[in-house]
Amino acid sequence: MADVPSDAPEHCPGTSSVEAGKTSACQGCPNQRICASGAARTPDPAIEEIKQKMASVKHKILVLSGKGGVGKSTFSAQLVYGLASDTSTEVALLDVDICGPSIPKMMGLEGEQVHQSGSGWSPVYVEDNLAVMSIGFLLSSPDDAVIWRGPKKNGMIKQFLRDVDWGELDYLIVDTPPGTSDEHLSVVQYLSGAGVDGAIIITTPQELSLQDVRKEIGFCRKVKLPIIGVVENMSGFVCPKCKNTSQIFPPTTGGAEKMCSDMQLPLLGQVPLDPRIGKSCDEGRSFLSLEAESPAAAAFSSIIQKIRQYCKDGVEDGSPD
Amino acid sequence: VAVGILDVDLCGPSIPRMLCVGRQDVHQCDAGWVPVYTDAQKSLALMSIGFLLENPDDAVVWRGPKKTALIGQFVSDVAWGELDFLLVDTPPGTSDEHLAVVENLRKHKVDGAILVTTPQAVSTGDVRREITFCKKTGLRILGIVENMSGFVCPHCSECSNIFSKGGGEELAKLSGSPFLGCIPLDPQLSTSVEEGKDFIQAFPESATFSAISHIAQAVLANIAAA
């Protein structure tokens, strides 16, 4: 049965929820008896289907943050640009921010549409070796809002993982919205058969961000998702005129460095604020390529190299993908 | 003036820290849950899931229906008392939390929504969808705020547009919504909210305070004009 059947009422909790068939919203739904009996809650066959689909994907990485606005999607975009700069590496970026899909714009793919073929949905290609999928490609206008509750978002994420024809990939990067909710649980659940190499957590130096990162770390530990490391964005700003550094988002509690030390997690790197990063994202171009000599590009590159190494070490360890 | 803040960002509740109320318990009274007050005069009342967590670092790993249920309780079971204003702080998006707030507040009069963006196109790109959400749910748009709008170097006074400039104002024009104003990036504001200090008391002469004050006045005027 679909997560939210077409004849389900407005507040359907989802057919695989523990409350399926039992909430007040379920009264009168034609599927209520089936859901309440638990029959709809057998292990989702999609998990095995996705495992098969992902057999051609060597490494799967999630990009998470606790807080919004810390530069998660910006980082995901630079990560795939960086990985794909080696033209023999096949890379894809899956955007599961259903309500706020910014990846198409950042990758210069605004207005592109998704095509269906016999083997499923085709992702949109930036380069021959860099593919992207986002709900943004399914919306006809930049003003369209995706006003969906959790169960419907979960269904979309399942389709993205199961029905997109990714082909042979070295890396599948999954960009998520902030938080620890439906999107995050669903991605982890649907990839539970296929396995995820790990998660990268993005933060700014602020305690307000770190506070939410600790929750994100708690989420990862709860669902047994390995943490590749933490990236601290917006880490200082060098004035282009006088070259003095300002901490616009001061690390009042020691920033990511202290948090990583306290929680024994790798700090993958710190990326300074640079107006050219935002500008490149707005223009849908690779900051790494455009400003390769900048300190921020050097920081991104160093972080990307550590991620490559983590994935390589995982393979050599014989750790499961 | 008595103000309440309802924090419906259940996964990332920042309001308790920003308003320096740290570890607080929520008590019950006959009329429901008692909000947490920031001062003895009870001029600012808060409710957040942050107050309900045993450990502030505990993750709230909930799917939509559970979030919807708690938000319903926050609206109907908190004994706010007499308030001049209730502000609802939401997470990004157009999903369960936003629908829950709108649906639960529908029977009460909602004056409208303030939309916050940074100047960048990737931010205004998402706020365009938020505008559609407001239109579809019948929420009046009180106006758009352009946050993180420029940084004035404290050493040499050069202004850098770190997150671009003007996007919020452009969006307001494009969508026919009021433009409330710009707030600059300000390390003193960042530090104050981090430490739960009252920025307005500490830096009343700052350009940032002037910007915030101007926006507050514009919001009050828009509400009064309705």
C-alpha cells in the first residue's frame, strides 16, 4: 500500500506508522481496518528494491545540520563539484529538501525538467559525470509551494531513491533540510538495506547552531549512522579592504573545534565567509572552479579530500558500504 | 505590553537560549501549562519544547503527526493569560509545523505573517514558496525582512555584502508585499542572542537596533491598518 493512499483522509499518519488505522483521522477511511490490523506495516518492500538499485552506487553520504541557514546545501554543491572535478569519478546529488529545494539553482539547473524512461526517472546532468535530482525539477513555477505533511514527503523520498535511474556512481550525496524529522528518518530507513557510508554535519561557530548539531549527532547515534565529521561554515570574515578578520558569528562556546573535541568527532575543516560563495551559488556556478585560489576554496578542497580518504579507507577496511 | 513567544521549531528550539531562560521546567495550573516568563513583571512569556526536554542536547526525532499533536497542545493548553502579542517562531519550510500552527490558530484572529530572508537568490527562492503558502492558507503577509544584509567592518567601516544585497526588497516588490527593512550582520547581535543578553538594552545606539526598531514600528502600523 502507498504511504498515503489516494483515498486517505487529510491527517493520515501514513500506512507504515505505528498509529496506522488508530488515529482519530483514520475514522471512516476505507483502509482503516487493514492499517489497524498491522498488515500494512510489513517491512517496506521498497527497502529491498532500493538496495538492489544502490548496488551500482559505491559510496552514499548524507549532509545534515541541526540548524537551518548554516550552509548545508552550499556545502553539498561544492562537495559534488569538487568530487566531479575528476572526470573519471561519477557523482550525483540528491536533494531531499522537499519544501525548500535550492539545489537546482545552486547547480545552474533552474527550469530543467525530469524525464521518464523505461529504466525510471532520469536525473538532470550538470556535466557528463555529475547528476542531480530534486523536487525542484518537478515544479512548474518558482512560486509553487510544496505544502506536504510528513507521510507524503516520505513517499517522494522513497521514489527518489527507488525510481531514479542513477546508473553507476562512485558517490551519491544526499542533501537534507535542517532537523531530525521525516526526511531524515525516511532517508535512513529506505537506505537501511543499501547502507550509508556516513554523515557530514554542518554548523556555524555559534552555540545556537552547535546546540542543534548535538541533537543531530544524537540522531545519528540513535539510527546507527556513522559520522564522517563536522564542517564549520562561516568561520570568520577577512575584510577585503583592511584585511582584518572579524568573527561575525562568534564561537562563544569554543565553536566546532571544542564541540568536536568534547564529543570525539573529527573536525573536517573550517570555511571562512566569502561573498563570492553566495554569489556563485546564486549564479549556479562552481565556487571551487571560479575562485580556486581563495582561502575558502582551499578549505573546501581540504575537507573534500578528507571525505574521499574516509570513503577509500572504508572500502579497504572491508567495512560494509 | 505583554508578549508571548511560541517556539514551534521542535527539532531545533533556540528560543530558550536566546532569551536566557536556560533550564526551566514547565508547570501545570488549573488553566493549563504555565509559560516560562523571562522577568518578574511577566512581560514576556515563552513556550518551547526546549523546556520539556530532560537534557537540552536530547534530539526530538519525531515524524509529522507527533509534531502536529504537540503544536496543537501548545496552542490550546498553554495558559498564556492576557497578551498584547503572540509571536510564533517557526522552522524553515511549508510542512507539518506550519500547517499545524495555521490550523490551530484559525479560530483565533491571526494578524499575519512576517517573512524573513537573507538577500541571496537561493534564500528568496524559498521565500517565494513561503509566500504561496501564506496565500493558500489565507495568511496575510505583514511584510518581508531582509536579514544579514551587509556587514560593516568595525576596523575600517567598509561595507561588504557577504550574502549579497537587495534580494528581500526585490522579492517584496515582485510579490506585492510590504518591505519592512534590512538588518545588517552584526557580531554584537550574534553574541547577544548566543548569551541570552538583551541586545537592545546593551546596544541602543547601534545601527542594528535602529533597523530592528524601524521594522517593529512598520509591523505595528501594518497591523493597525488592517
